Amino acid sequence: MDLGLEGKAAIVTGASRGIGRAIALTFAAEGCDLAICARGGAALAEAAEEIRARGAAVHAQVCDVSDAAALDAFLDGARAALGRIDILINNASAIDMGSDDSAWRTNFEVDVLAPVRASERVVPWLRERGGGAIVHLSSTAALEAPTPPPYSALKAALISFSKNQAVALAPENIRVNTVAPGCIDFPGGMWDEIHRRDPGTYDEMVATIPGGRMGTDQEIADVVAFVASERARWLRGALISVDGGQHKANL
């Protein structure tokens, strides 16, 4: 299926590894140019080279998305470098599994406020082009309990923001949707570390997933690419769980 992404330009935050990197590489393979950011410069540079190897233009900039000025600078640089912006993927996550005040603040700044700020910056550019797509990355943790309260509550807040944003922007042909990954295992990720350090806990989590395993970053990237494409043009305000059946409630 041709997703119709060739010639478009997409921003992906938190794209130096894991899900964000897989999303960026999938877009590049579809002929989409990329702007990517992350806090770590070395891994970001490696991701940028992989994107270029797929024939796509890329703007890569070190950025802590919780820093409003740095985020604006990255977004403005992305537009200047690529000449247009058609898609915004808010993927960066603090993944702070603590429960103290610091965890609440960190998760709020990265997982909620950064997507809000990025949207405010990018929406006028999408409006100028007659439309576009925004995809927010939430988590199955937003839909389940017990989970770490700050992380899960603020990922749920992102879902609420996305729905409201989708309704407000639908008349302008700006599509907003949310993808909620379940437990995803990729090299250097949280579950990769748990698998090595505490295989019993890892196996206990796998036992809760009807699919019988954890997901891969590529499986999330494939869904995000479809949701952001014109093939999903009637998808507005949706929450799509990509979790092998991990989330079991009717809603």
C-alpha cells in the first residue's frame, strides 16, 4: 500500500532510539523528509545518518523538549531546513516511573506540555498548507491500573488533549490521533534492561499479554506511519492501542 508520504516533511521528537527512531526510519523509507531531535547528540547523529542512507533529507538537532525555548528553536529550524512541515509526531517521553513530586513535574513537562507547545507552534504551518497530521504517542499505561500514577495519569491527560485538539482542528483538515503502545522491547530500552536485570518480572509482564510477547518498535512505527498518512484521512480523534491485546477493557 502506498501511504502517500513521499515528498512530505515530518517532525519526530525523541527520535534517537527505540520507537522514535523506528518511526523516523519508516517515514524515510516512504520518501518523507525528517526533522528529528533528542537529548543525546551521538545517538541522534547515528539516527540522522541512517535516515540519509534511506535517501531522505534530515534536520537533526539536540533538544530537551521540556525547555520551551529549545523546542521552539528546533521546530523553527526544522521548518527552515525542510521548507515545509506536513506531519508532527510527538513521541518524546520522560518515562519517569517514580511517584514523588519530581516525577509528576518531569512527566508533565515532557509528556504533556511539550506536545501542547509543539502543536501550538506547528498548527499554523499546517493550516497554511491546507491541512496535515499530528500523532501523539501515549501508552497502554494510561488505560490500566495499577501503573505508576504520574506516568499513567499524564499519558491519559495527553489522550484527553488529543481528542479536544482533534475536534477543534478537524474543520481545517488537520487530523489529530493518538497511538498507545503497550510494552515494547527494543535494545537499550526499559524492558530490555528489565529483561537482563530481572527476567522474572519481564516474564510476569509477558504473561499478561495475549499476544504472548512484547511488541517491537517497528510494529509501533508501522501503525504511526499509517495514521499520519492520507490513507487514514477519516481517522480523527482516535486512540489506537498497539499492544498485542494487553489492554483488555471494552473502552
